[in-house]
Amino acid sequence: MENLMEKVVALCKRRGFVYPGSEIYGGLSNSWDYGPAGTLLKNNIKNLWWRRFVQMRDDIVGLDATVILNPKVWEASGHVANFVDPLIECETCHERVRADKLELKEEHEKKHKNDGKEAKWTEAKMFNLMFKTNIGSAEDTSYTAYLRPETAQAIFVDFKNIIDTTRVRVPFGVAQIGKAFRNEITPGNFIFRVREFEQMEIEFFIAPPKSEAEWQDAFELWRKAVLSWISDDLGLKSEKIHEFDVPDKDRAHYSKKTIDFMYEYPFGQEELYGLAYRTDFDLKNHQEMSGQNLQYRDPITGETYIPHVIEPSFGVDRSILAVLIDAYTEEENRVVLKLSPKVAPYKAAVFPLVANKPELLEKARAVYDCLKQDYMIAWDDRGNIGKRYLSQDELGTPFCITVDYASLEDGTVTVRDRDTMQQERIAIDKLASYIKNVL
Ligand code: ATP
């Protein structure tokens, strides 16, 4: 589909999914706010993730740590030394790009060539992506701290507290959802690469593997778990997902194996999620830097060791973008977001056939108030029904429920399906179970 990105960005604004950040002040480049529909979509994704990986499992517990940690954390983790991207600057216009993003470099050179100019680049410099901030009010005692560039580290920092205060036993995991910040050199592609984003991460601790096969088996279980999440909860088309085994030279400093789960975005195949075997790198370094004993003692065998870690890392914003792109559909007379009902902002919309008949209004309101107890439900009594359908189609609402004159007689309503546009009559007291069934 031509200009798919532009169309999705326009729909996001039009229907309240995503707005440009700070817009009334002329915006702030590459910052985006989630509007009413976008907030619902985002919360649904985070809740589904939490349900799948924490609520439904006995071996994963949750954590919600601070964004600003003791700066020593980032020394121990290697981020102060290694969380860098190579940066080059155009000598003509001083724009900076990531030296390893060849397509951005070429695009920039082409732009200058069209103006009859040459694009010469400076030597690559390493640029640390962590956002710095200052803690403390007095000049002489204030110190530099960082906004976390990943949620993972706090899980290692709290590891000892978690094993001391809960009944977890290796193998077990700790899950966390929260904001992360990276001063990206070349942010862009809407919410794909931003400087402030959300991650959903799990550190899954295993006993030090006695053979390659042992950690590979654990890794394989997680590879499958990530794929199940993508298909069963997000509902993404599986043919758009590709796995990329990251070669040695491109892996993060802590990783012995990484698989990137790539999605076919309109701007190319790019990383949606990552899965990494981080070995015992993090806990070992934190033990050394903090001087605290971070060993785990197996309560049955009495063995003590530093566990190894498999880490699946999920970007919330990249999930949202993939879900929107995947769902965007143009049909003859409408645009429709064919979202999986699980992630759809509203599970149904309720309409009175006309707004100026008090009996209809009252009945429709009663249906709305009842369904609202369990689901996010939209209400619309403006304009004609056709227009109301079209606006719900763009929001991805799976069902539109219309209360009409027959409803007053026989207690049934019309339910119109978003994808097939077929309508059927359903008894009002069956609506809740009807919605529950598709979820
Ligand atoms: P990339 O290679 O695209 O920069 P990365 O390999 O640095 O990504 P990770 O460090 O593995 O990313 O981060 C884990 C996840 O966090 C990514 O898979 C992605 O979903 C998300 N993520 C990372 N950086 C950003 C960003 N700048 N904006 C939005 N999401 C991000």
C-alpha cells in the first residue's frame, strides 16, 4: 500500500491514538503523546503481557523500580563504557547520523547531491546514549545521574531482595514494565525510534549451564514464548515476522546469543523485540561493584552460584506501531483497523438508533452502563448510523450495538461485526457473553 506510514500517522492523529508531542508550542522533534484511544491500546498491550507472563505463570514475579538509579549501576553494567553508537557529522550542514545506519547516510548524501553539493563526513566518534541529569540543589554536592536506558538493570540490583523476600526458586523470572530513555542520534519513523519509550522486560534466571545444550534449551523455550505472544496476544500476521540471529560482532557487550524478532515495517524490516542470553555478566559485575553477595543458594541441594540469565525484551511503542500497521486496511468505502479484539481500545460501541427518542436513549444508556462494568465501551449518538460505523471502524472497535424500536419490544439489539459488516439480532442479556467469547 502506498504511503502506508503517512496514512497510519494521519489516522492516529484523527482518531486520538497518537498526537505530536508539545504541539501547541510548535512540537518537540520525535516526541509523541498517546491520546485517548492510544492510551487504551497501550494499556491493553501492557495488561495482556502482564497477564501472560506474570499472572498465568508460577515462575515469574513482578517489579516496579525507579527510573534513576545509583550511577554505579551503569558503571557495573558496562553502559557508561559501552552503551555507545558511532556518530558522524556532515561537514556541509552539520547534521549528525549513526555511522552504522548506511541507508540514512546514503539518503543524506543524495539530498546534497540533488543541490549540487558534496557530503563529506567527519571521522566516527562514539556517543553515549544515556541521558544525564543532576541530583541535588547545591552546586558543590550535586552529582550526575542517568535516566535508565533499559529497565533490566534494576532487576539485577533488586535480585537479592527478591530472593530473600519471596518464595521464588531458580529457574524463575522477574518482569518489569516501564519507561526507558536513550538519547538516540537518529530518532524517527514515528514511534519506532524515540528518545523516551516503554519496555516490557523479563530476566529469567537459570542455574549455571553444565553444557551448551542446557542454556540453548532455555533459550529455545523463550524463543517460542515470544512468538506465541506475537501471534496469540498481539495478533500480528506471522509472515511479517522474521528472526535474525545476531552475529558476534553486532551483539551487545553482555550477550552470548541474541535473536532479534524483526517486523516488516513500511520503512523496512526492523527490530521489534530482542532475546538475549546475558550469561552471569550482570549479577557478577554487580556483586563485584557493590561488594554484596549476590549468590543464590539452592534450598534443596545447598549449592550456591550466580545464576545465568535469558532476557526477552519487548518494546511497547514498537508493538503498538506494528499492531497499527498490521491492522490498517483500506476497503472500497472505508478505512478499518482490523485489530485483534484483545488489543482493540473499545470492545464495543453502543448507539441509540436516533438521539431524540427518550425511550431509545434510555434503553441504549442502560445497555452501555451494563457493559461498561466489564469492558471499555464507546458511546455515540451523533449523526447517522453509517457515519458512526465508519468512525468505530477507524478505531478498530470489533462490534457496534444499535438499540432500535424493535429493542423496546423484544429486548434484542443489532450487532454489527467490524470485519464482515454483517448484522445479527442478539438478546440484550446475551451481549456480555457474546463479547467475552471473542476475547
Ligand atoms: P535498535 O537496534 O533498533 O536500536 P536495540 O537493539 O538497541 O534496538 P534493545 O537494546 O535490544 O534495542 O532494546 C530492547 C527493545 O526496546 C527493542 O527491541 C525495542 O523494542 C525497544 N527499543 C529500543 N530502543 C528504542 C527506541 N529508541 N524507541 C522505541 N523502542 C525502543
